[in-house]
Amino acid sequence: MASRSPLTPGLGVRLDRAVRLADEGHVLVGGDPIRSVRLTSRQVSGVIRWVSGAPTRDLDEAATADALVRAGLAHPRPIGVRPDLTVDVVVIDRGAAGGLIATLDRLERLHPGLEPIVVGATGPAARTARAHGARVLPVPVGGAAARALALTVSDADLVALIDAGQVPMPGWLETCVGHFADPGVAAVLPRVLVDRPVPAGAGAAAVAAVAAARVVPDRGPDPAPVLPWGHTAPDRARPAGAAPGDPLRPATSLVLRRDAVGELRPDPSLGVAAELELLWGLVDRGASVRYEPRARIQARPLDDLGGYLRSCAEIGVRGAALARRRGARAAGPELSRTGATALALLVAGRPLSALTCVAVGGGAAVATLAAPPSRTAPAVGGAVVREAGVISSALRGAWWPPAVAAVAAGSAGIARDLGRGRRVRRGRVVAVAAVASALVVPHLTSWRTSCGTAPVDPLTWTALGIAGDAARGAGVWWGMVRSRTVAPLVPRVRVAGPIAGPLGEGPAAERVEGDSMSLVGPGRVPSRG
């Protein structure tokens, strides 16, 4: 992986919301995988300044900030930095009636004098685009080929790609462009939210609400790095405050640094997975790809059942296509060694052993982290919950067909034993109940947090959610057959443990490595300052 320079001095940094402080701010606990790092007094003073809104002052502070960002303990935060870069805004037309007009009207209102590039518009849509002062390329219509063409015809430093029908909110472009003051940033993804007008009919309203929570490319309210498959690396961790999310959700709107992309282009043969392949390729080169939720774009709701199920299936299919393209042997969920062992014990019908494994792993993590248990125990508990969520997501995705088959077979076996008066193994009952709960309970939980004001009852919400799981699971398995790979089923197991150590001062500081076993896996703190 290519090396990269620390964050440019002058950029802001803020701590992740899940970070806990100990020893008067000299110890930070957080990240995913979890770690604790000790700061010098000078570094603590810098962190206090950053939290109050001040930028980094010099290369040493920038290196410290970079190490915290890459350890998942902090987030970059542009603070009024306007790099002297040119930007082209490219609108990809997909032929949706009225969508292009809405996008161009908003761009004209937000950015007077802007001359956007419209790719794929023909006929009346092309005439409308030219009336808005846009440069029109009539082919290709939509998809990765259109995005690849846009990167070719633009000569600007940055290229902002947005689908027709999406409506950017004030400040979306400025917020994204601010990140490019850091020369290591290759791409920024804004947050895509669903504009929810009341659809006609209760059924359409229910589908629109569930689709907004399941298939719209909203990556949540917290900033986070975009990582291949969502997997961490020795020098790249996730922030614990951001939910792991779905790494296969599409990237329909993004801002790219054109010279960082180089010869990389969205591959049309990958369909809806092409943009993800491009972003992951940038990360593999050592560049940073960031998700910025403060930059917001509104998208149209998806309110028809067929479209919702097709979108779920497409998300499943793209996993196998990406695995085949990237040669990934483990494209499934990322689990710690302890989490993978506990899952295997649970499936084997040994729930008490699984709980013991989790307790021992968690206790080891608390003991390893260099902070008081009052600070580390809640952080480790949060890691347990996050990993349980990752397993549940896998059961409702790639593992859905075998999980449902296992629940059905286990339930039939329990019923048969009861009918014959035989003793039923408690572990078997617990395993079946645990898997069944993982398939159903998350939908009930998301109903409470995601349905908002939509008139959707919990049973309808759950039924639509399970139908989406079935469509996605079918898509995964169809994609595996077509791509001849089982990588989406294979979890990635982390084998290293949490980090407890100093964050060295100065760009030449050595990296601190750890190898103790933990519930949440590897780690290495990149210590560049």
C-alpha cells in the first residue's frame, strides 16, 4: 500500500463521539477494533484546541491528528479551508421524467454561473439542459459508462458526480471540497437522504419507508472512512461511533480528485458495483475516501414493491461480482477471533460456551487496554454489541438462505422430539431461538428508529424487511453461481488484539503493534506524530 503524508496543517479534527478519555485526557479509548493510546502533554493540548474548533498548527500536530484519524479515534473536519481547485459538476441522466429539471434548477439556484456537464440526456431533456447552460453529452445514458466518460471529458481538478433526480442541499459542494485541502483525499461521499413526499396509497408509503432504511445509499449520520468490504487494515480502523453499515450500498453521488483516479475508471461490466470498485481501488492505493454526512443530497423515494425487491437483490449480486473482480477470498463480515469462535459455538448448540468465550475475550480486552476498567469496560461492551450487529447483518444477507433452512430444520426437529415425548436439548432450542431472533428482531428495532412519521405498522415493516432479506440472499447466491465464487459467504477473521501504547511524537515515530487476543481484533496504531 502506498504511503501518504500526514494531514495538511490547517485542517480541523474532532474526536469520534464514542471515544472515552481517561487520565485527564492523556489516554483515549475507542476505535473499531478497540484500542487505547496515550498522548503526551503537548498532544493533549493540541487535542483540546482541536475540540474547541482550532486547526492543526504544524506538521507534528498534523501527524498526530492523522494517526488518530487512521486509528478510528478522530475525524477530519474542514474549517473554512477553500483549496484553490477547479470543480466540474456532472449530472448523470437516467431518463427519469422531470428528474433532470429538478437537479439543474437546484444547481442553478445554489451555484449561479455554474456550467454543469450532463451525460446521457437526449431529446427534450437535452434541450432543457442546454437551456440551463449545461454542456450535453447525449450518450451513454446512466450507469458506470456515463461516469467513466465524465472523468474523461472533464479537465477540472475535482469532478462532482450526481444522478439526475437528486437534489443537493445548500453547502453540499463546499463541504465536500473542503476535505480536498488534504492532498491524501481522493474522494468524498455526501449523505444521500430520501425526500419523502406522501406517496399515493398506504402500501406505497410502507414500501417507501422501508426502502429508505434498506436500499437508499444513506450511510448514516456519522462521518467514517470508506473501506473495501468495510474491513479494517493494520493501519486503518473504523470509528466506533459510526455504525458498520452496509459496505455494498451504492455510491450514487461523490466528488473525485481527477488526478488521483488516474487510469482507474468505473467498469461498466460491474453494473451498480462499478463505483464501489473504483473507490476501493483508490483506498488500496493508499488514498483516503471519506464519507461526509454534513454534505447532504435528497433523492426520490422508491415506493414500488418490485423496485424495492430488485434493489435488494442487486445489492446481493454486486457482492459476488466485486469478489470475483478483486480476487477476494474472504468478502463476508469481518469478525474477531473471539466473535468467530463464539458464533461457531452458538451454531453448534453450545450457547453457554459461546457466552463464556465472549466473557473471557471481553475481560482480556479490558485488561489489555491501558485505561481504568470504568472507561474500557463500556467501550468493550459496545464492541460486543457492534459485532453482534455485524453477525446479524450477515445472517440477514449472504447467510440468509442457510440461516432460514437451519431455523426451519431445528424447529421441525424440536417439534418432532416434543411430539414423541423425547427430551429436547436446551442448547438446540437456544441456538434456534438466537438465529431466529437475529433474523426478525433487527427489523422491529429499525421500525422504532427509522419509520419516522410514515404510517407503517411494525408487522408490515417487518414483513417487508424480511422480504428484502430474502431478495438480497437470493441475489447473493445467484451472483455466486454466476461469478463462480463463494467469497461473500466467507467471513474475514481478525487475529490480532487491541492496542495499548503511546502515540509517538513527530512524523518519524515508530508504529506501535499489538498481538494480544481480543474480542474486536487487530490492531496497529499508526503513529506518525
